[in-house]
Amino acid sequence: MTADDAPLDLDIEDELERARDLEVDVLADAIESIGFECTRCGACCTRDGDDEHTATVFPDEVRDLEGATGDEWRDVARPMPYGLHETADGDLAGETFEWALQTDSCGDCVYYEEDDTGTGACVAHEDRPLICRTYPFSVALGGTSQPMGEPVDSVALETQSDAGEADDEAGILRAHECEGLGRDISREDATDLARALKERAVRELEEAISVRDNYEPATPGGESVVVHDSEGAKRIDGTSLEVDGKSE
């Protein structure tokens, strides 16, 4: 199988097992073969044309940022806009299934800053979410997950089967547009990045399964926007919302 071939069509539980079986060393090999070094250009932290910056964040990551920065939930995260619609009054309404990092008035990540030379920095770097830790890479495992955007490079993750034969169905490492691609990366940094990528792949699928299993159509009772995450239905401030009379 080449990196351009489509992976197998898996259901989400099979995909989760495959994510848990990812080998960090194999991921690190693939990362080294592409190469990466962050140039602090800020492109992954700022708006892209007409589109605001959008980076998925898990509920526990929102709380980590709350604790690290002293910000409140709605200062850290906003409802992912996909699935929402604009009302006649210009407000957003509807149900969505993820949280995104909050943006500023320019549409950039609220935690992105530039110094006098134009060099970018994350002011919450040590507590940044997994999607930020792993950009510009994602892992495609062949089922329901949708890696972010179109890749500019990819490598098949070939591993050894129990019989000692090459198994080329382990997935694909995808690299997305970034000026830091193609630069030398140390084995230590590649391994750290590979560990974070594996963790992210597992977490994304666990989150998706929990949302699927817990989802019930919301009866907002005055709430125009409802976010369904792995912990249940929430208001935009992160507080739990009752669904069909049950407290989540």
C-alpha cells in the first residue's frame, strides 16, 4: 500500500483499537522521514482568510486552560461553528458536537501573541491542547475520523504483524500545510510528537464514541446553542444542560 491509497473502511470501535495499537516508534519514523521544526510563523494559530481559527479542544483541556490562565470556560472555548446557523437577529443557534479554542476580534486564537519582530508565541504553551501539540500532523486509520484538511504529504505506517510479516494497514501519517515541514527533527522530538499524536488519535475516537452513545436531541429551554461533548449536553459557558428532563 502506498501513502496515497485509502485505508480500510473500519467502524469506529475497530478504529479505536487500531489507534490504541499504534506504535510510537513507527510514528516517530514517519515523522522523521517528513521532517518538521516549528518556525513560529503563527499560521496555525491565526485566521485563514475569511475563516476564523478553529482548533478542537476536549472538555478536560478547557478546564486545564481555565486553571492555568484563570480564564472562565467561555473565554477559553467556544462552540464549534459547524452545525450552527445564523438567526434573523444575527445570533448563532443549533446543536454542535465539539468545542473550539476561543478567538479574538481578529479571528485568531485568543492565546496567540506576536512580539515586536512578528514572531508568534502561545501564551498558554505548556497547557496547549493536543491538536496544537501535534500540528501539522494527523493520523488516518481508515474509518470514521476525518483528518484536518487535505494533506500535503503522507507516509504509510508499516508495522510487523504477529506472524512477522509486514502489515501495511496500520494507517497513514498525514502532514498538513506548514512552512516548518521538511526541516530536520531530532529523534527525541519526533518521539515526543509521536506519543502526543497517538494520544490524540485515541482521545478523538473515545470522545466521538461517548458523544454518539450519550447523544439525545436537546430541549434547550431558552438556550439557542447546545454543545454535545463526551460529558453530555452543555451551554456555551460549559455548564451542564438538562436533556429530556435528565441532568447530564
